[in-house]
Amino acid sequence: MTVSVPLVVLLGVVAWLAWRYMGLRVWHAVLCLLFGFFLAATNAAPEIRRLVTAIVRWLTGA
């Protein structure tokens, strides 16, 4: 997926904004990080990647 780095940066900014303005605790962020890490190792990861790619292509018109 060619948008992986910008998407990671965007998600990082959203996480920072949630921490700064919405009261996200550090342990919440760690829990989400671990969830994503373990989710990436499941059989659902390729389908999630295809879904995210389709959404990004739809949003960018590519």
C-alpha cells in the first residue's frame, strides 16, 4: 500500500490530538497499540489492509 506512511502519520496526529484534548491516557494508547500489533498477526490483516486501501483510493479519487 503506497499510502502507509502518510496514513501512519495521520493516525499518529489523531492519537496525539486525542491525548491532548480528549483525555486519552497513556495506558489507553498502549492498549490500542498492542491491539493493532496483535490484530496485524491475524488472518484479518489482509482484508483490513484491502479495506483501508479501498477507502483511501475512494477518498483520493485514485
